[in-house]
Amino acid sequence: MPGGTNAATVPRLLHGARRLAEGDPVTTAALKAGYDSTSAFIAAFRRHLGTTPGRYFAQ
């Protein structure tokens, strides 16, 4: 897929974002969304949304 995005990335990011919106810590949201690490989730979040999860939800 273009930009290195695979078909599972967006659904996983949305799942992680929902978990964050429900109050889960970033690490919990990342693992529940299927990421191997918090840093992998944050990198994917930043790549697709242009900011980190903490900054996104602080707005």
C-alpha cells in the first residue's frame, strides 16, 4: 500500500484511539490495539494523524 500503510493499520489505530478516548493509558491502548510496543503505536499515530496521542487528546 502507498506510504507503507497496510490494511490493518487504520483499524488498529482507530481501536487504539477509542481506547484512549475511554481513558486507557497509552500503553494499554497500544497493546489492546495489537501493537508490539507503545513506541510503535505512537509512531503510527503520529505518522497518520500528525501528532502524538497525548497531544491529540489534550486538545
